[in-house]
Amino acid sequence: MITTTKGLMDESALTKKCGMLSTDDEETTWVEFYLGDELVHRSVHVNLKKGLVLSSSVGVF
Amino acid sequence: MANVAGLCSSAKAEFLTGIHALGPGTGVPARSAGAADVIKAALFLASASRGVADTVYNTTGELAGTGGYTQGGVTVTMGTAPVVSSTEGCFTPSANFQWAAFTSSGAFDCVVLYNSSQGDKEISVHTFGSQSVVAGTFTLTMPSSVAGSALVRIA
């Protein structure tokens, strides 16, 4: 059973589609469930590969 | 041997915990570093204009407080102290960010970290590919807290 826009539904009654995208900065996976042509569930998992960097330096005389 | 100028690696991690207040000024904290501030993470629409010029968190462009999302975002788990990895000061939250039973009010591609213990001062803006969620879960998995990948690093 999964949560959908129509409440809890049995996965077997739905069409499942999955996807994945990978870049240098992130890896994203998603799963979608359709009731006919209607999207009733979409979950997303974004795996951040790296964050932000502040460079540092000190002055010279 | 010779002396080599540079910002101490340990100081980079100490800046992340507010150990050093270099100079006076409004907002300079006079506090111990015994407890982490409350940091929050909020999601913003792909159409928003968040960026490095931001100074204080606000709801302009944030997801609407509908569909299981609460404006202001979620509290970041601060279970791990910043560390020095190689020569970088590194901070990464100790748990992933997650929104469950969630339907986004629009496409979103940004999470903003801000300090709710310090007047909602904004810390960082992180972007990712535009997403939408329907009656599902959105999880943002944190990178490893090491040089080259930690969420916030001082190199």
C-alpha cells in the first residue's frame, strides 16, 4: 500500500515508473505511480554529492 | 623549514562553531559553544530568487504551507561537530532532510539553511534539479562531511 492523492492504494492497481539522474553535484531518483494517466504519487530522493566551499586566505605585508 | 602563511585549519572549523568573533559589532555572540544553534532548512520554488545576497530568511518564494509542508522548514539535526578534513573546515548535518506525506505547491529546486537562534540569519543556499512531489516523500541526503564534499566547507 502506498500513499496517493486518493488515499492509500495497493501498488498492484497502479502503473509504476522510476527514474534516475546523476550529475557531478547530485544523484536523484524518483518513483511515480499512475492510475490510468493520472499521477497519484511521486517521491523524490536527492543525494547531494558536495556542498558549498568558502575559500580562505590571509593578507601579506 | 620555513614559516608558511595561512589560515589555520583548526580555525576554519572553529569559525563554523562561532569560537572566533574577530572584531566588535552588532550580533557578535557572547556565548559558550556548548550547544549548537537551531538551524532550519526550508524549500523554495524554482521560480524564487534566493542567493548569496540574502541576509535573513523570509518566506518570499518558499513553498506554500500546504500539502504537508510547513513554512519555516524542518529543524536540522546537529549531532556532529564541524571537523577538519585535510585542510578544510567541514560541516554537514548529521541527518538527512525529509518531508513525508508531502505534496509540493510547485516545482522547487532550492533549500535554504538559516539560524533560527540568531534572528533567522541566512547561512547558505543549496540548489538541485527542479523537483515536484505528489503525495510522497522528499529526501535530501547529505554528502559526506569530508574535504571536497561536506555541505559547508572553508577551504
